[in-house]
Amino acid sequence: MHIVVCIKQVPDSAQIRVHPVTNTIMRQGVPTIINPYDLFALEEALRLRDTYGGEVTVLTMGPPMAEDALRKALGYGADRAVLLTDRYFAGSDTLATSYALSQAIAKVGETFGTPDIVFTGKQTIDGDTAQVGPGIAKRLDLMQLTYVAKIPSIDLAAGEIKVERRCEGGTQMLQSRLPCLITMLEGTNEVRRGSLEDALYAARSQVLRWSAADAGIDDLTRCGLRGSPTVVKRVFAPTARAEKAALIDAAERNLRDLADELIAAILTRGPALEQELAFNSGE
Amino acid sequence: MSSANREAPRPASGRAGTKKELPDHFKDYRHVWVFIELERGQVHPVSFELLGEGRKLADKLGVELAGIVLGPPGETTQSAVAEAFAYGADLVYNVEAPLLADYRNEPFTKAMTDLVNAHKPEILLLGATTLGRDLAGSVATTLKTGLTADCTELDVDTDGSLAATRPTFGGSLLCTIYTLNYRPQMATVRPRVMAMPRRMDKPVGRVIRHQLSVAEDDIVTKILGFLPDSQSGKANLAYADVVVAGGLGLGAAENLQLVKDLARAIGAEHGCSRPLVQKGWLSADRQIGQTGKTIRPKLYIAAGISGAIQHRVGVEGADLIVAINTDPNAPIFDFAHLGIITDAIRFLPALTEAFTRRLSPHSRDKLAS
Ligand SMILES: Cc1cc2nc3c(=O)[nH]c(=O)nc-3n(C[C@H](O)[C@H](O)[C@H](O)COP(=O)(O)OP(=O)(O)OC[C@H]3O[C@@H](n4cnc5c(N)ncnc54)[C@H](O)[C@@H]3O)c2cc1C
Ligand SMILES: Cc1cc2nc3c(=O)[nH]c(=O)nc-3n(C[C@H](O)[C@H](O)[C@H](O)COP(=O)(O)OP(=O)(O)OC[C@H]3O[C@@H](n4cnc5c(N)ncnc54)[C@H](O)[C@@H]3O)c2cc1C
């Protein structure tokens, strides 16, 4: 089977700093990583390939440097990598992103065989919308299976798939049809370390670099800023609260007095809490 | 977050100020809609929180607030309709069909997009739950309109546009997003970000019913079963009135018991910061913060948690935040109301004991006599 995995290169947000004066993200020197959620999607795809045979194509839309993310994915064991990169894509919101990616997936399908499954991560750690997966599914008319925790079975001959999908308050067992789009939940598998063989393969592989035209996109008004209905009008920093916490210094105090003092302080600020806590404790 | 909490907005680089006149075919889009999320007989409370916000937007715009209730024929759907009125809706659009009994993307997307195309709302709000996000993404793509995710503040501009503010880069920045040239303007909001409005006894008002234009045979995806989360381990963190949480400062997994003991003594739910989930000390549904749960309790006690921005955005809605930390410079003291600088491992048992003394009716009787 043929599986396409969409991955996004994101700044390592643990190391993001905001410029104190201009309120802009200081990207210089911030390392980039594969969006952590996408690794679970990639791992699931590799497992399915190892079980059912076939190929895994990784796809990203981004600047030329996003090639690094694709090389890493090849190092994990992906068979082929496509970088969709063009200045026309700059400023894409999720609608424009899912348009460009779905066109590229269609082209990947024409060139290397129609994918049976398209995987995305649950969400990214930068844009953090979880909207791109559903967007691709709708545009390519794929069955949409979000928040998938497990894929118990696939029947390739019948074109059927069973998945376990997390939802509010429980897990749905769903049966659906291929081709489908799956957004994979985090923590659902253990991401492999690439083998030496994979590392060598990654080093000598070509990452395919596609422009909008290469991906068969002829309507550029649907790409980038022009194709994005949302407009970011303001970016600003949340301000610190004016007053800091009232601090109780515990040095050399007896714990019992200290605890009583804290409870008194809590109840002074929230007198109604006494009822609440007493009621809740059920004693 | 309140608007008073903010600095003067700054212009963004690049995408600002691209307002054109709204295309003619969108000019008759009016009114504010809230999707009422009904699953297994229950309305998700986020829907009521959104009706509260939707009411404010509708009043500012001078338009009506509608609840959208999709569900199976019968009593649960009709009681969701009644609840929508009780929480402020002026009218309800209702689609009843057996295949709307359990959530599936295909029939819900169809029902929702048909309603939008028929009645043309200017604003459509959904909860950022697993269901809401699944549905919103499909609906927005079908309608080819803008969708702003996980908003923390909604407002209308002087020209009537929806200004949807959301945290970005893990909460270190906020941005305000507009959908200027398309309709409806769609947004999702996480549970517990907005305050719950007061329920009023209001009679059921205007209900506009629609047929669903698909049949079961047209729907590919079938539900084979549903496994509810086990009742015992289930954390209802988001809606707890009192929450106690532990962080890396606890030092070892076994010290989490101190947090659980305090939680039990005061009838609280317990939670944690993300590293504890990553270490496997607690399950992911106990994580509080940007990539975990947003909480809005009356009292939040954080022990050994530094207060990183990703944690902060999940707890800022708490009425009273108490932090226990050995480091007087820990960032959590920037947003906690009360802080105590001490070793949580020694202090938590003392606090549990003191609460138990104070709260047990037995001791209270003794105090009174
Ligand atoms: C501050 C800020 C706020 C934003 N808010 C919004 C908003 O509210 N609404 C909106 O429509 N847009 C918004 N955007 C734009 C949005 O971030 C981009 O469109 C982005 O390209 C994709 O969205 P995401 O990062 O949220 O992805 P998600 O939808 O969270 O990603 C889900 C999955 O889709 C796949 N994927 C996503 N992007 C790519 C890619 N470039 N290449 C390959 N696979 C990918 C990955 O598998 C990922 O795990 C915002 C951007 C910024 C900078
Ligand atoms: C994309 C992304 C998403 C994230 N999402 C979340 C999220 O949803 N939720 C979340 O919580 N984090 C999240 N994080 C992680 C976040 O950045 C912090 O790393 C994390 O919150 C820190 O956890 P902590 O406070 O328990 O640990 P630390 O930051 O290590 O803090 C431990 C604190 O304990 C104090 N301490 C030490 N010993 C004691 C003692 N004996 N008694 C009392 N205090 C003591 C220390 O002074 C310190 O302040 C996210 C990070 C990223 C990059």
C-alpha cells in the first residue's frame, strides 16, 4: 500500500523567545524540529508499511530549509520525500495550506500511485489549530478519521479499515473505507530509532523539490496570503498581572502554624470556599 | 483573560489591513450561531459557555443568537433545544434524524453546511472539543471560509467584524484574527476558557426545523461500538471547583501521593504539569496547560510547579491560585495570588492535616462548643 505522511517543520518552542520591545518571535538561532505530533503519524505509517508492504512518502510544505525535516523522516525509514516550496505559499492559513497539500498529494498519487492512507499529526505546536487534517480530507474526499489511537485492522482487498478514535468521554470503534485521512493521536506508539541502513539511505536520497507548478497547482489565488480567508491583524504580548503573589515566607516556622496561616489566607480571599471545601470533602 | 490584562495592541507585520468591501453575496449573512454539542444525551457545557459569549456578540451587533441542535429524534434532543433557550438563545435551528444519534463527521458536516447555506449566519462558534474541531475543520473547508482556532477572547469591531483573539507560540504571544472577506466568520473556543452564564427559566421559543438530506446508506463510516472511559479513573479536571496539582518539584513519583492526599481531604481533583505525564507518573488526562486541560476552578493549589507559560495559559481562569515553591523567583508567583516559599514535600502533609482539622464537622462542633 501507499501511505503519505504530512509533516511540518516547526521551531522548537521550548526555545522560543519573544523580543521584549517589538513583540516579534525571535527565530534566529532557534533550532527547528519535526512537529512532535507528526512523529506518531510517521511511526504508525512505517508500522503499517512493515506489516502490509508498500511505501511511505513524506510530504511537507515549507521554506527550502524544511528539507532538513524530510531528511530526518527518511532517516526514520520513509521511502520518499517531497518538499513543496514556492514563494506563492507564504502566509498560508489552514485553508490555503490544506489546498496546497491536497494538490500535492493528488500529484504524488498520479506519479507514485494513489495513496490508501494520508496521515497527519493531531496538531502542530506552533499554529496549533488541528485544522489542516480535516481540510485535506474534505478537499480530496477522503474518509476523515481524527484523533485515532489505534488501527486494529486493515483489509486492503475490501478497502476497509477499522480504527479506535478518541472522543469526549470515551473511544469510538469505527469502520470506514480506504482511502482515508487519519490524524494520529500522540503517545499511541513508540517512535523508532532509525537504523544505520535508513541513515545511509537518507544520506544518499534525493528530496524531491516541487514548486506550485510542479504540484499541478494552476490557481495561485487559492495559495498563500491571497488564498487565506483569515487575516492576522494584531500580535501582542500578554501583560504580566500588576500585582505579584502575596508571599508567605516559611523560613524557620513550624509547619502546623504555617499551614493554618495559609488556610486563613485562602479563606480571607475566598470566604465562600469554606462551604465548598467542607461540602466537597464529604466528612 | 480580560482585556484589561493587555498591552495596547500592536500592528502585525505582513497581513494587516487587507479589508476590502464585503462581497455582495455575503452581505445578507446575519446573526450569531452557536453549535450545541450533544453527545450521548448530554450537552457539553462548552456550548453554554459559548451561548454566553454569543449573547454578548449578538447584543453588540444588534442581531439574534441562535443555537444549532443536531441530534436523534426524541427527548434528549428536545431537552437540548430547551436548554439552549435557558442559556440565552433567541431561536434554535434543529435537525432531528436517527443518524445524528452518535457523532460522525459525514452527516454532521452535511447537516451543518446545509443549515449555513440556507440561513446564512455571520458568525458561527463551536467548542474546541474533539467533536467540535473535527466538525469545524470540515465545515470551514466546505464553505471555504476562515476558521480561528482556540480563541480566548471574542469581540466585534467598530465595523461589525469578529475579532477573535487566540494565544500562539504556546501562549507567549496573543494574536487577533479576522475573517474579513468571507462568511460565516468561524471560531472555536476551548472548554472553560469562557465563563458559564447564568441559566434562566425561559420558555422554549422559536424553533426552525430542518430535514437531513442524507440517508444511512450514503454514510460510509459505521460505528461498531463505544467504550466509555472507566468511571473510576476518569478525571473531570476541566470542570472541578477545586484542583490540586504537582510538578517536577515533587522530585519522585511516590510524592504525588501527597498531592492526591490533599486533593482527597478537600474534595478536589488532582492534576499535574506536563513533565509528569511524560515521565509516566500520571495519565495524560491529568495534564493541565496548553497541551492538556484548561481549568477554571475556584481554588487551584500548585505544588512544585514553576509556572511556565504553557502551564499558565491553562490555569489563569482560576479564581484563586496558591503556589507552593522553594524558589521565590519562580514565575508562578507572577500570576499566583498567594504563595508560600517552602518545601512542598514537607509542607503538603501539614496542609492536608490542617485542612482536615478545620473542615471535619467533628472538630467544627468542638470549636463551636
Ligand atoms: C500566530 C498564528 C496564528 C494562526 N492562527 C490560525 C487560525 O486560527 N486559523 C487558521 O486557519 N490559520 C491560522 N494560522 C496559520 C496556520 O498556522 C498555518 O496555516 C499553518 O501552515 C498550518 O496550520 P497549523 O500549524 O495550525 O497546523 P495543524 O492544523 O495544527 O496541523 C495538523 C497536521 O497537519 C499537517 N501539516 C500542517 N501544516 C503542514 C505543512 N505546512 N506541511 C505538511 N504538513 C502540514 C501536520 O501533519 C500537522 O500535524 C496561524 C498562524 C500563526 C502564525
Ligand atoms: C509545545 C509545548 C507544550 C507544553 N504544554 C504544557 C502543558 O500543557 N502543561 C504543562 O504543565 N507544561 C507544558 N509544557 C512544558 C512547560 O514548558 C514546562 O516545561 C513545564 O510546565 C514545567 O513543569 P514543572 O513546573 O513541573 O517543572 P519545572 O519547571 O522543573 O519546575 C519545578 C519547580 O519546582 C520547584 N521545586 C523544586 N523542589 C521543590 C520542593 N521540594 N518543593 C516545592 N517546590 C520545589 C522549583 O523551584 C521549580 O519552580 C509544554 C512545553 C512545550 C514546549
